[in-house]
Amino acid sequence: FHGQMGMFTRALTYILSHGADGLRQVAEDAVLNANYVLRSLEDVLDAPFAHSGPCMHEALFSDNGMAEGFTTLDIAKGLIDEGFHPMTVYFPLVVHGAMLVEPTETEGKAALDQFIGALCSVAERAKAGDPALKSAPHFAPRARLDETLAARKPVLTWKAPDLPVAAE
């Protein structure tokens, strides 16, 4: 057997801890949460498939309508400054500037409302052309990385910094 045994163990534990009724409930909650996010943001962000029926567990948006030069990446990096892990960006490939939001099925309404408020705020800044958004994140341990350089010349090793020796 070749595989990630730890992941299989976690998946089995999740299934057994929820049971059949619990799995049905978390699936329904995932769909409910995604549709809540979609309906809450469809007037703020372009939602290309918003009117083709309910979404399942993901809400899809695009960067259409942002100020000239502002992209999905700027919105994702702005979300980091708001304290949120950014959504999946540029996927699916059939949607230009795709932002795929997949809210966790166990998040409550208050947490979803916080996320929606943060994404709304960042989107409004992108529409207004806020130049600070182009260099976000500002409050993360690392500044914005050159993702093109990182993809073309990956550094796959880490070297421990030289630590000062304590005086005896």
C-alpha cells in the first residue's frame, strides 16, 4: 500500500466521529455556508454563475469590476492583512481572475459574517484603486513574495540562522 496513512486515518476518524447523520449534516451545512457567502457578496464581487442555480460547497467570484491594474492576487493578499487565509485563486481556469471561496462546513454565521465583511472591505479598496493594496500583506511575517521568481527558481532548503552563543 502506498499512500498518506495519516490522511486516511484523519478521514476515517472524521467519518466515524460524525456518523451517517452527522456527515449528511456537515454536507448540508457546507452547501448552506457557500450559498450564504455567494448571496452576501454577489453585489460586491462579480459572480459569473450566481444566477445559474445554487452553488454546492464553493462560491465562485472573479476580479471583473476592479480598478485598472488590480487583480485577484491583490484581493487575496489583502485578505491576509484582514486576518484570513485567502481563497483559492485563479482556479477554475475557465473564469478569468477566479476567486474560489470554500467556507468550512463547521463555521458559524458570525465567522462567515466576519469573512464576508473583510472580503467586502478588500474588494471595495480594489475597486477604488487603493495603492496600498498592491503591496499587501503589510502585517504578515513575510511581505509579498515574488511568486513568479519562486515558481521559476524554487529554494527547497532551509538553513537555520546562526544564533548567538550565550555567555558563560
